[in-house]
Amino acid sequence: MANTGTFEVYRDSADEWRWRLVASNGNIIADSGEGYSSKQGAKRGIDSVKRNAPDADVDVLPVD
């Protein structure tokens, strides 16, 4: 079975809720990019990522 990441929900220094996805090796591989006013809002953000990105396409953009 493959190792999976873990979503962490936490409060930042501005007292906003955020999430981050941590790989099994401890590296942060994704984060919310914005603060939420409630823990539930951060959890909804996680649910949105899980629901909308499992088969997302990858676009490689040209270098300017």
C-alpha cells in the first residue's frame, strides 16, 4: 500500500484557519493559500480539493 499524505488544519499567526497537505516524509506539498474565518471553512476547502482534483489535468506552461 502506498503512503498517503495527511491534511493538517491549524490556526496561523493572524488567528485564521488554514490547511496544509503533508507528505509521508514530512514535506508540505500543498496549502490553502488563504486563511479561513472558521475551522469548518478550512475543512470545506479540503473537501473541495479532494472532490475537484483527484483526476485533474496537468498543464506545463512555457517559460517566458
